[in-house]
Amino acid sequence: MRWTYKPLPADEVEALTRKTGDSAVLAELLLRNGLGDADVAAKFLRPALAELNDPFLLPNVEAAAARLRQAIEAGEQIVVLGDYDVDGVSSTSLLVSILRRFGLHPHFVVPRRMEDGYGLSRSAIDRALERGKPDLFIALDCGTNSHDEVAYLFAQGIDVIVIDHHRSKEKPLAQGLLINPHVHGCEGDEAWRNLCTVGLVFKLAHGLLKLLRADNHPVAHAIKLRDYLDLAAMGTVADLVPLTGENRILARYGLRILQACERPGLRALMQVAGVKSDHAIMPVDISFRLGPRINASGRLADAALSVELMLSDDEQFCLETARQLDVFNRERQDIERQITEEAERMIEGEFSDWPGIVLFGENWHPGVVGIVAGRVTRKYNRPCVVLGNEGEFAKGSGRSVNGVNLVEVLGTCGEHLTSWGGHPMAVGVALNKTHLAHFRLRFADAVRISAGSDLIEPILTISAWITPDQIREKLMDELESMQPFGQGNPEPIFGVRGIVLRHRPEVFKQTHFRFSFDDSRGRRLFGVAWKMANRLPPVGVPLDFAVELAWNHFNDRKLLQLELIDWRLSE
């Protein structure tokens, strides 16, 4: 792994330190995030809900809110179809919950992965219409490119609203109302351009309340929109959108609402997943504990179960459902582990020197290949598409690495794909199996052109160099002000030079190890290295460590812990 560090001009660091009163370390981190202006930095460190922009600045939000107001006034029938991932589940739960507050009883449907495929498919629509023809059909986290499907609904006299954040190079929908800032971008929309679907639904709910409060509607005045920020945070963090602008505000305050744990379904899910609300809920709790359990139902069963969990006030139902999701998640983990092992053998046997990799297995479950794609992408530091078997088609997901935009890559090599879409870092694809070999070659060439030689060796970017003496509570407080970390606001990796271990690291669970060392004043610092037991650092020689810093909560104690990312011998 190649370490890189680009020193910043000392005068810029000093100037920002002087203006903000913060440490030079925090000033360096802010400057690396493009926050050199003291006022902008202050807003970043202390974001406020009041800084959320007028929802009607987003194209079509006011028109969609007016259409919902009409539906509420007339008591219309509404169908909500949301995607089966965390963003889709959160979006559906938020919108259905708000509409129920106004006396409506929207019927919600979640596509079944194995039956309906991805997105706004005809089979999912037909299943949604089994109860009868609604007045309004709302598609969430899908539908941007669904021209035929929207036309099919309109032909039956059904109004359509599509709320989605997936990028598209096709023409906008000719019918219905589309809320998608990537399709209808406008000048000055940086704050909300990267909202995921649940963020856009939150904006629509804000717009609806704004209209109805102007009408002096009693329910609109009674609703506290901040109570729905937990759902907004769930989808925003899980969908890997940049945690900047309004996403940062929604995630930061939503995590606090999630910690208060007022929603019975999320409370039950946290209990089953081992997420404790007696200390700060972090994005990692969503990414690795709550989110996978919600996703598991959509991957292996019916994600409508997760929506029911989010909407229910029945404590017993919530606990039983959360336990069922946990069972699905364990089953998903077993399947994923097996596929990952097979995928790694394929890469090392056939594709070890390919810049971009496409893998397919006849027995691979299409519902878990996205997770496998993420794992092999990280391990081999190159974009990977992993496909499962679905009849005559191969369907699955791709994941990328920094510097390679999968949307652009597929735009140059996707001529044989029957469908594809997503984000720069994650995409879903489908193609006829007869075209696999050709797509594999075209994808590798497209990645090679996009990345050049940047994929040869994993790069570890050091955010700042610090001394052991600086690793104290004051620095942790400053890092807390930068939370939540995620896409667009990466968790800083600190370099620490000249560490000398006096005791051999302690291996545990045969995979990880613990270590400790002293600072210049004899204060003991403790750390852990995950999945690095095969690469123990030597004792008694100067070492450079690349670490992340975190609080470890154990037995009612709060311990500052270093998490080792990599080590090398000091020069």
C-alpha cells in the first residue's frame, strides 16, 4: 500500500487556526475538505436544521406537494411503490407515515427482486394495481427512465409522481411529475443536488406541510417533521451519498433522533442488532448493523416486511419482525461468504491482472452479489461487477474505487446491457448471458482508459501527521464536530511517526490483534488492528502507523482507541 500525503501551505493552516480558534490539526482537515473560509467552516462544524433550503427550490416539488394536497382534500386512493434497499424502504415508510397522518390509507408495494426485477417494472405495477386502480401512483427510488411504465399508468387514467435520485442520460419523463435533481439540475443547487430519495421525500413532506400550514390545516401544524429525521438518516447513510450540504444536516440530526429511539420498529431492530442507544449512534451502526438487516429482507424475501416494521406501533410485532430480519441477515451472510470465496478464487485464477473485473456464477443468488462486489472491490482495489443467474439473464451489481466513475464507464461499454443505472460508486446491471464475454472485455478496457495506471497499487491518503501526545480528548472533541463521516466527508486517517512497541501485539480470534505504546510522557495508548493478524508489526523498532481514532465503549467505560489501517518501518 502506497502512502501519500500532500502538505498544505503553513500560512493557510495558521490563518484558519487563528480565525476559528481550533487546532492546527482540525484546520488542516477542514482545508482538505475545501473549507478554508472561516464562516463556511463554522457552518460545517455546527450545521443547523434552519439551514435546510426552501423545498420549493427543487423543480417539481411544489407541483407534487399541490397534487398531494389535492389527494388529501379528496380522500383519494394512492399507491406507493418503493425500491427494496434501505433508501427505498426509508422513503416508503416516511411518505406513507406522513400521508396516514392526514387520514389517507396508501397501499404500498415493494418490488420482489426475484419476481419483479429492479425498479418500476410492469410486473410490480400490475401487482400494485391488484387492489384496484388508484387515483395517484408514486414511485420512489426508481422510475427515472421508466417511460413505458409511466405511460402505461397514464393510459389507465392514473396520475404519477416519480421521486428518484439515479442519474440518467435519457430524455426526461414525458408524463407525470419527476423529482430528480440529477435530471432537473439548476444553478445553485449544490446543497441538495446529492440528496438520495429519502432526502427528496423529506423535502416533499416539508413542501406539503408548508402548503397545508398556509391553509391552516390542523394536522399540518401538529406534525413535527424532525420526528422523521431518523428515517432520513437511515437512507442517506446507507445509500452512500455524499454527506455534505443538506445530506450532512439530515444525517447529523437524524442520527440524534435515531439515538432517542422513539420509533418502535427501529428500537426493536437496534435491540436485535446490538446497537446501544446509551452512546452516540454512528454511521457505521447503520452501514454494518441496521442497514444489512433491512436489506436482507429485500435480497432474500419481501422488503415490504421492513416497511411494515418501520410503520408499526405494535411492540411485539416489531420484535418478532426484527428477529425475522436478523434470521434473513444470517442466511444472507452465509450465502455471501460462499460466493465471496468463489469470486476470489476466480479473480486469483483468471483475472488477477485485469483492471476491471466482471464475474458470474450460475448458482450465485442475485440478491447478495452487490455485497460480494463491494468486498472484492475493496480487497483487490479495482472496480468489480458481480452477476448472478436469473434465467437467460445475468443480473447483479458493480462497485468502484475512488477515481473511477462507474456511470461514465458503463456509458462507454454498456451497449449489450438490457438495463443499468446507479451512482458513480455503485451500479446495478443486467444483460443476456450470451454477451458476458464481450461485456467483460469492454468493461476492462473502459476501466483501463478511465483509471490509467492508478489501479496498480492501493493508495492510502494521510489526512494529517500527528504525534502520540496530540491523541487526546480535545482532538476527539474536534473530530466529533466533523461527524458524521462518510462519502464526501471521509473519516480522517492520521499518520503517527516513530512508534516503538515494547510488547508483542496480542492476537485474538486468530484474525485481529491488539497493541499498545506510550507517548513521550509515559501515557499508555491502546489500539486494535482488524483482520491484520497475518502481518504483525515488529517490537523494539521505530514504526509509522496510519490510524483512525475512535471511542471504544466497553463495560460502561469509554476508552480512546486507535484503529490501525497500515504500518511501515520508519525511515
